[in-house]
Amino acid sequence: MRSHGLARAAAAIWAFLRAGVWCLAAGVLGTAVLVAAPAQAAPSSSSSVCDLYAHYGTPCVAAYSTTRALYASYDGPLYQVQRTSDGTTTNVGLLVAGGDVNASEQDSFCAGTECTITELYDQSPEGNNLTVAPGGGAASNKDDPASATALPITIGGHEAYGVDIEPWMGYRNNKTRGIAVNGEPEGMYMVASGTHVNPNCCFDFGNAEANSDDNGDAHMDAVNLTTTCWAGGPCSGSGPWVQADLENGLFMGSSNTELANKGNSSDFVTALLKNNGQTTFALKGGNAQSGGLSTWYDGPLPSGYSPMKQEGGIILGTGGDNSNWGTGSFFEGVMTAGYPSDAADNAVQANIVAAGYAGNSAGVSAVPSAAGPAVAHNGYASVYTVDAASGDLQETYLQAIGKAWQTQDLSAEFGTPKVLAGTEPVAVAHGGYTSVYTVDAASGDLQETFLPAIGYGWSTQDLSAKAGTPPTDVTPTAVYHSGYTSVYTVDAASGDLQETYLPALGDSWSTQDLSAKTGGPAVLAGTSPVALSHSGYTSVYTVDGDHHLQETYLPAIGDSWSTQDLSALSGTPDTSVTPNAVFHSGYASVYTVDDGSQDLQETYLPAIGDSWSTQDLSAKFGTPPVAPGTAPAALFHTGYTSVYTVDQGSDDLQETLLPALGDPWSTQDITAKFGTPATAQTPIVLLHADAIDNLTWTSVFTIDQSADLQETYLPALGKGWTTQDLSAKYGTPPA
């Protein structure tokens, strides 16, 4: 049974007093006298949001934040982090009671490794802590925890981190106390991001089923912030919109969509829902950095949802049945006992604005490394190769550490056309989907082979036929950015850089010529583009006909693309090799090979607004000259940055690594130390989960001189590398 007593009693008594009810009191000599309820005092200037809700008679029964105290007197932990290097945990607390987070506790604990958020502590007396969500009806596997470092911001001028929800992540508590059930009134809000969103189910916070399954209409009552326009609309603008997830439907009002809801796309958003459980609900949204709230709806519940049938589970980042394909940023949120007044809503919004949120609410984790032939998706690790004999697209995949690798022929089983010789597949995870992009050997058309979710079948479509992508003869690249999926190719006829993009799942693909739009030079024949999402920007790096490194960049969706010559700006030497790129600890770095010396070069940007610089990693740190016909492959993993190359002299696999910004780079010969066979092809890199879902497993895939697929893997920093022949052990055809 759930304990509702104290919260319910407090809410009822306060509502009675606020109504201005007169009561009888015993006077002198037993005379009955009328006594007015005392005038309501103003809330204290030191109040936080839960103090305000209590003041207005609707106390918090769940209160979470990674950024600050939500009660003026709270002095406990905000959240727990787990270190991937050794599995230990620590709590992150406050600078002072009632104040902002002491993020230095996390920084010192996580130094030199990665950390995930494993628990969000409930600051209310009810103790409804949130832990990583178990599997449910829509996604049976346990969810992944969020990175503890992917969402750095500031609050009140102090360093803080938010919860960066990506597909397959979520938090839950199915055994709660004090949460509304069976038509009881409640309210809730969250501070989220208006820029880190997608249209997929479900970035929710609030009341859900207690068994992680879909139990029917009205069994949920959660606030949602996504770009989902239910059933195609009509909707106003492009969102995101504050909506109510009431189960089996998102609602902007009594119907799924309301043109009056104009959306909230500010950097930080206050998203608010309140529901009396019987007849009425309201939705409000506002900029969490300034101003008040807009009331998007205040009226009757949808047909079939009155009364509500809430079960009292609490979710963050997922749907009631663990639909976990949404993205979002969470900074704070509460749930109340009772239906909050408009005065309470306004006071809470003013308090949120005064807290002083600042920074990039979208985080830095979406695509830290450039897309390549390997991808981690929903706990699986997959590497895509081309059968040297048949040209078929192959997937070699690992369901989980400890399982055996398996191989399937995607061309034979699902109709992917044979892949053009000299090109490679490129894979990306986006909005819950996994897509592999290839070039059709017969036509040069851009192909997409996609998997909606684990357990579904793969499908194939011709994006050139559907979206007008010109035929190409080089490997494409792809990126998932701000809810968009973009694939970049080179027009085989003109050398122009092309973008084929999907605004959201369910939309139509479109193609545009970025060279024609920006005036950028044609791409050097035989080289491919590489794309990277970094600090809200999307950049595509190419090599032009003068062998210069070019950047074509988009500051944000809706802005215009621009092009700049990084060789002219920062002295990057001439190159004839496809570049590679990585986003690491706030830096954007592009790795190239010097045409003259074959030295490995790094061209890097410390932060948006800074100047680009270039350094010769071979000359400074001993990386051997890079073998002709191969390119560098970069990866940011467990705090380290590594660039993998092939030694020109020996064909050995090399790692050039940076433990942390400010440290010196160093180089090691992986082949000599750990037995990776010699290779003459560009390495493939992947960071994926270990046996307990910590993102610590680093794999480097190579093709040996007999065309076998090799995996050289590092379970975690401090462990030794190991090499295995995936073709010999698991049947991957020669590549």
C-alpha cells in the first residue's frame, strides 16, 4: 500500500483554510464566537519551489534536481554517480543547505574516467528515489543510465550537470508513496531543454503505471516535451510542445493537438502540467531563464480520460511502458499532492528564473565521434563490412559482452543492393532507429538499410530515388543532430557536397547542394566528407581540389550553412586523405595526414568563438607516418582521446592517445604489444557497453592481410588489449 496520509491531510487542511472558512471556537464563559482564518502570510524570500508549493497548500511528494535544493532547508544528496573504472559510487550534494549543487564532488570523483547517474534522490519527505528503469512492455531490456558529464551547465554562476536522456535511457520508481492514484489531483513541472528534443516516444516526467506496461487510457499523467505532433496535427510551428502523456496519446488539450499551443523552444524550458483527476487539466510553458508562463490549455480532460486512473509510478525520460526512444535534458522537476493554484505556478516560475540557469541545455554527448562502419545501439555492438567476393552488406553483431558474436548478410536477407567497390558502410543510431548508409554498386545511388528497433526486421530504401540524392562514388557520412538525421555525400558528376536530411521520423527525406548554397569548393576526388556534432554546431569536414581542409558548418537548425578554409585559417598541411573528427571535453578536433611527410596532424578548436590551431602529432609525440590509402580514426572513450592509424613502415596498428586535456599525447604500437595482425585498411573504432552496461568497452576493428575481420578490444582503462579473429571464430566473410 502507498502512504498518502500526511501529504493528503496537509493539502486538505490548507485548502480548507485558504477558502476563508469561518470556524467556531470556544470563547470565555463558553460563549461561541466566530473566528476568521488568519490572513495568508507571504512566502519567505529564501523559499525554494517546494516551500512555495507547501505555502499554497499543494506540497511536493516527489522532488528531483541535479542542480539545486528544492527546499530552503534541504541539505542532503541530489544524485548518485557511478565510476566506470571500478564500479564505485558516490553522492553529489550541495555547496550549502538550500543552495546549488557542489559539482566539484563529481569532478574529483570522476577525474580520469567516465561516470553515469545511477540514482536521483527525492528531496521530499516521501523518499521516492529514481533509479535506472527496468524493462517494460515496449522495451524489455533494462534502460541505460545517463552520462554524468554530458550536460554541463551553470546555475547561479555555479558549475552543474543535468541529466542527458538519449534513446534507451530512463529512470523509474514503481513503488512510491504519496503520489496521486485513481483520479486524485496532482501537479508537476520539469525544467528541460527546448533544443535537445526529438519526436520519438517518450521524454516524459510524471505519473505512470506501476508495472512498466501499457494498462490503458488514463493510467498515465505525465508532462511531455517533444516535437511530436500527434497523428500529423495540425500543430503550430515545429515545437517542441508541452503536452500531457495520458497513455495511448499525447494531448495539447481535449484533443491531441491544439493550434493555440505555440511551443517552447527556448534553451531552458519550464514545462508544467496539472490535473484534477476528474474533469480538468492544464498545460503551461515558459522560458526558464526569463519571464512568466504561457497557459497553453486549461479545460476538460479528453473523452475517455475522465476520471483518471493513475497508478502512482514515477517516470523520467521514458513512457509508461518503457518506450525509451526519446531525447531530452532534465535539470529539476517536482510532483505535488493536490491541484496547484495559478498563484503557485507563477511563484514557482519566478523562483526557477531567479535560480539562474545558463549554458547549453542540449549537452555535448549526442555524437562525440564521427559516424563510421560500427555503431552501439540498444546494448548491441555492430560492425558493418562488405563481403569481398559478393559485395553484400554484412553485419557482425554482439548482443552483450559475454555472448558470442554473430554474422548476418543484410543484402541476402533484406535486399540491400551490392555495395560499390572502394566505399564503406556508415552506421548511425538516431531516434531509436539504426541506419546503415551504403552506395549501390550498380547505380551509385545512396541506400539506407534501417532497423526500427531490436527485434524488428531490417528494411532497405533508395534515398536517391526518394529524395533526389545525386549518384556518388565515395563513402557517405552521417550525423544525428537536434532531432535531424543528415547524410552527406559527394556528387560524382560535380564534386559538390550534398546533404540528404530527415527532420524527424515520419517526415520525408530532402536533399540540398551545400556547395551550391555556400559557395564551397568541390570535394577532392577519392575523398569523403566526415560530419560532427559539437557544442550545438554541425560541421562537415572535406578536402578540396587544392588539398585544403574545409569546414562547412551550421550553427543551429534554421540557421544558414557557411564554409571556411581551415588550412588557410590554421595552417593545416595539404592532405589527400579523408579526415576524421571527434568532440572531446569541449574541444572539436579534426585529424588529417600531411601529403608531404605522411605525419598525423590535429587541427583543433578549444571552444566556439576561439581560433583553430594545428599541431603535428607525429613530430611532437612520435606517431609513425601513416600508411598510404588509410586514414586516421578517432574516438573519445572513458575520458581519453585516441587516434588509431596504420604505420607506413610496418602496417602495424598504432594508437596515439591523450589521457586528458593538458596532458601530453603518447603513442603505442598495438600490433607489437597485443598481437593485432598487420592491416592495410583504415581502422574502425567503437565505444560500447560492458557486461554491466557501463560504457567502457573500446573495440578497434581491422581487416588483416587475409581479409579477415579482427577485433582488438580494451574492456576498460587499466586493462590489457586483446585481439580475436571474428571471421575465423564467427564466420564474418572476408572483407
